Amino acid sequence: MQLLIIGGTVFLGRHLVEAAVARGHSVVLFNRGQHNADLFPELEKLRGDRDPSQDAGRGLAQLRARHWDAVIDTSGYVPRVVRAAAEALAGAAHYTFISTISVYPHFRVAGIDEHVPVATLDDPTVEDVTGETYGPLKAQCEAEVSRVFGERALIIRPGLIVGPHDPSDRFTYWVDRVARGGEVLAPQPPGRPVQLIDARDLAAWTIQQVEARQAGVYNATGPATPLGFEQLLETCRAAAGGDARFTWVSEEFLLEQGVEPWVGLPLWIPSSDADTLGFGSVSCSKALSAGLAFRELAATVRDTLAWCAARGAEHQWRAGISPARERELLGAWHARGG
């Protein structure tokens, strides 16, 4: 299969490349060369910008000039730009768009599936990607792909993607923090449901769906059985073999102390936010029926920890609280009798 991957050098993209090459496909990358440009030296790389307003549209011209059996778009965020690329690649037999569960307007209930209507923007011309516009923009991108490719389009909506090469540090924070041991601040309640998927599992399944010319929309998160926050941390401790002990603090305390949910303290979402109560319980039964499978969480933890250690101490963390801030919070918690 002659496969074009738009992106292909950051996190999920690089795992998609590795999965496709391992299965014997001929892979070509199209990107601007701004991230990990030296990665995959053995593969053909097309350099360009698919935004038609950039570089006189030369990037799109490169795409039109070739025939592709399949395309995987890992980096589409602006509908106008995604539309231009999809139209330039309309001759391809199959098009996969990597979207997100953030297309859903809220998560007030558990079990949200692919039939739930997606979010919309009050101003459809907005192109600035922010926390508020990210999901609705992705939903519009999905619509553009579906308009061009119809039954040749596969839309994949992952949840939290984790594992080696994750630039967000959200899952990696907990893997590293638990491995360092000692008293670890953890957000109540311990049984809070958490969903995540190893990028390598998502990549392998995506390539299999492309090979099968699968179409339609699929939520793609995991694991296959419910996972609680305490179970996640206990798995991290067992995999790392450290002496971490968890101090579970209330969400009221965290909010009082100005701790930022999700990024400031990764994976924590206050239950007081009614719109997110079901965020950790999205239905992925359709993808499971289509063969989505998961490695053991402990394997993901071990591999993430090894990759994290190789980054070096100079790494600038993008998520999580600093050791000093954690000590401060734990001190305040214990001072009030916690």
C-alpha cells in the first residue's frame, strides 16, 4: 500500500509510521519539517505547508501530483486547511482523520458514543485553536473530510493518548512521580474512572483499519475494562518498584489552593464540573468490536518510564506540579488534619 501520512514525526504520528513500515507498507511523509526532521531517514519526505494561503499553494501541488492508496491525517486542526488537503487528495482510495473525543460538547453522562452530536462554534470562521475552540474545530474538520471522501473516510476520536514520546507530560508526570517514591499527592476520589490508550496500540489498530478500508466514526480510548485512578497509581508503583505512598487530598482543598485541573495536576478533573463527569467513561465498544486491543498497562508504564529517564534531568515539564509545590501542598493538607 502506498500510504501518505500528513505529519508523522510527533508522538502518534511516529508510531503510525513505525506500525505501517512494520507491516510492509510504502510510507511517504508530508510535513513542514519543523519537528524531528531527521526522523525516518530511510523514508521519502515531502516538505511543504498544506495551508493554501502559504507558499503559493506549493504544498498542495505536491499532494495533487501523486497517487495514494490511503492517507492518514494526524495534524489537522483548522477546517479550511483540512478541506484544502482533502480536496487535493480526493483521488486517494481512503482517508483517515485523527480527531478527538473533545468534539463532544460535554461529558455530563457516562457512556457517550459516536451517535452524540458534536460541538459547534458560534462563529464558524474562527481559526484560533484554544481550549474552547479545539473540539468544535476538530468537529468541523471531520465534516470536511466526510464531505470529500464520504464512505471512504475513517474518523478516529482518541481520548488521552499516552506512552513513549508523549509531549504533553500528562501521563508521564504520574509515571515519573510515582517512580521517585516518597509521599505522593493524589486527588480524591481514588475510584475516579480514568481512560487512556497507548499510542502504539492506537497506531497498530489504525493501520489495520486502513488496510481493511474501514469507514465511519470510532471513539478510540481504553482500556477495555474500567480503570480507577488508584489502580493506575498502584500499577505505576508496582511497575517502578519504588516506595511511593499516596496521600489522597480533597478536590475542595486543591481548588482552594489554586491547583489547575488536568494540566496543573494531570488527569484530575473536579467532580464539581458537571460537564466533565463522564469524561473518563466514554464508550469505545464500537472500536473494541472492530478489533481495538490494548497491551498491559504495566508495560506502558515501564516503557514510558524508560523513555522519560532517557530525556535527562534538564527536560522542561509541560504538565504537573513541581516537587517544591507538592511539598507545600502536602504540608498545608496535613496542617489542617488531613
